[in-house]
Amino acid sequence: MSTKKQKVMSFLRTALLSDNAQDRLRELDLVQAEVTEHTRRADQYINNYLIERRKKSGLIYERLVSKSEDCENTDLEEFEKRLAEKKPGFGPNLDFFSLEELEELIKEFNKEKGHQTISDVASRASRRSSMSARSSATMVELFEKNMSSSGHKKEEVKRRQTKVLEGTMLS
């Protein structure tokens, strides 16, 4: 039904409107299509920019801030100064550095500071997790052993009897 209606409206437009009006309608359709395309491109550009910026800040936090041993993050402040020195006039802005440049700067900075590499941290973390798994397993065994021993008696919780108030708004 709607296709018949569209065909009728299209026929009426072509039959009743002059050539100038038809040209204006075509131009409006073209302009609307262009606006839609440019909006889609702008949205995609902004999304890609935000994703790249998130990756850059995540890289800095993952490889630099998480290794910092002090609470004030003086390493981050020093790294920001190094970013500002690397490209003078722009300040420590992530937008002017590619991911590869940031990775190189972080590697250099970590070498100078004596921070460990990612593989060292990962191997230490895996050793810690295996040790903690073993210790937690032994703790569970000890807990179960102590709970199941004959010397342990279960105590029942006794409730005190209370009276019910009558004649109040709450009853």
C-alpha cells in the first residue's frame, strides 16, 4: 500500500511541479546525502581518534605508571617532561606522538630508571600466583581439617524471646 502511495506522490510531484522545483528537490536530496556522508566520516574520525588516544594513555599506564614504586608518580612527571622536550612547543600532548614513538620513549625511560621489562614482571607474577595457589590450597586443607576435628563442637545460636507490642501504628 505504501509503495502505491509513494508512486502516486512521485507522479504528482513530476506532473505538478515545474522544472525549477524538481531541480531544487533533486539538489535538496543531493545535499542531504552529502551531509549524511560527511557526518558519518566525522563520527568515524572522532571514534578512531579517541580509540588511539585511549591506547596511548593505556600504554603509558601499563608500562610506566604501574611500575612506579612511589605514590606521587614522579616517574610520570619526569616522563611528561621528556615528552615536552622531545617535541618542543607542543607540550606533553599525546596527540603529537605515534604509538611506536611512545613505545620507544617508554623503553628508553625504563632502561634509564632501571625498571624491569614486561617479561621479567610476567615471570615474577606467574611464580607468585603459583606460590599463592599452593599456599591457599594448604590453608583450605588446614581449615577443613580443623573444622572436621572431633574437638570442635557446633554451637547453636539461641534467640532471646521478645514480646510483641500491640496497639501501635507498626502492628
